[in-house]
Amino acid sequence: MRPYHKIPIIECGEMLVEIPLELFAVESPHPYKKLGAPYGEHSPYFLRESVVENLISAQNYLQLLRPHWRLQIFDGYRPVAVQKFMVNYAFGEALQMAGLTTDELSPDKSQAIWEEVYKIWAEPSLDEKTPPPHSTGAAVDVTLVDDTGEIVEMGSPIDEMSERSHPDYFANSSDPLAQQYHDNRQLLCLIMEKAGFQRNPREWWHFSLGDQMWAWLNNEANPNNPVVARYGRIV
């Protein structure tokens, strides 16, 4: 169980709505759909209505600081079936990176690989008290696109299973390029937090608003003014 799973959920019943993609940059076709992830009736470009409104606010803040830059929406709503599909895919990738096959896996090696996978991926839980953040429609993976239409370099790709994914990985580097990566991550965080989002402490690209992780991070920063989650899992 993750620390944020202790946060109560009081579902507000807000609808999933489609993100107005004409306002944002987007990768097409969607990376997980290309792999065969089973999305069902909703595409990955859906979020709760208020989350979409705040995402538009973040985009507006960005353009005040960097005219003609845009947020790129990588992933939004993710049914538990997709979460399970991607967790299994990530396990296969980690296995390949380790130079192993399933036939060579001892229980200890298997456990070690799963631990690496779950450092990035939430477990595909069907327990209503412990939903994966993306399955609530309140979490979004984003990056930045500059005024030439190029993706801004962040120092690691989204979903990379390494410490480079940690938001402050490059913070203390004296290398100018690494410092630029950190500055780009800070810009992304600044505009998202200004719009009410909270950033996943382990992923520079993952932000949420209204789910358990968001509430937990708010409560860590403001223990005298605790909040609960207002978005639970959407089937």
C-alpha cells in the first residue's frame, strides 16, 4: 500500500470529459494504444471536468511565461485494464533490459524486477479504496512543446524506469545541459502547481488534482488544513 492510499475518498460524482486537444500538443496515435492497450469506451484523452479546466489554466500560465509554448498531453484517464496491460508490458521491458527470459527467472529475481516496475507504475488494484491514480480521471502525464513545435528536453523520457525520472535528479549537477533539464522540469512544475496540481514525487511528468495522491501531498505540506480525495476509480 502506498502512503496516499490511507487518504479517504469522498467521490464527488464529477463526469469524465474529453480534453479539448486543439488547445494542447498531443502524440498521435497514443503510445499505449499503439501497443494494444484496451481502453474501451473512453480514450486516454479524458479527465474529470474540473481537472480539464485547471489543465487549461496551466496552459494559459505557460503561455504568459513562454509565448506559443504548449503543454503536451501524454496520458490522462487510464482504466484499470490498461494499467494492468502497461504494468505487464513494463515488466517485460525490465526483463529484457536485465538480459533475462521468464525461464531464467528465480523468485528473487522476479521480485526484484517487480519492485523496479512498481517504483514507476501503480498497481492495477480493483479495490475501491486503492485506485491507481490515472484510473480516477484526476491524474495526467504531461510535458512541454516549444514555439517551434519541438518537445522540450527533460533529461529522460516519460515512463523511464530509472532514478532519472525523479523530479530533482539533475538539481545539483554542475553540467549546463543537466541544469537546463532541471530548469525545464521546474517550469513544468511551476505552471502545473499554479493551476492547483501536485507533482508525483517520483515522476517529473505526473501531476494530479483531487485524487488520493494530490490530497496526501497537500496534507504533507499543510497538516493543519487536511483534505480528502474527491475522485475515486472510474470503471
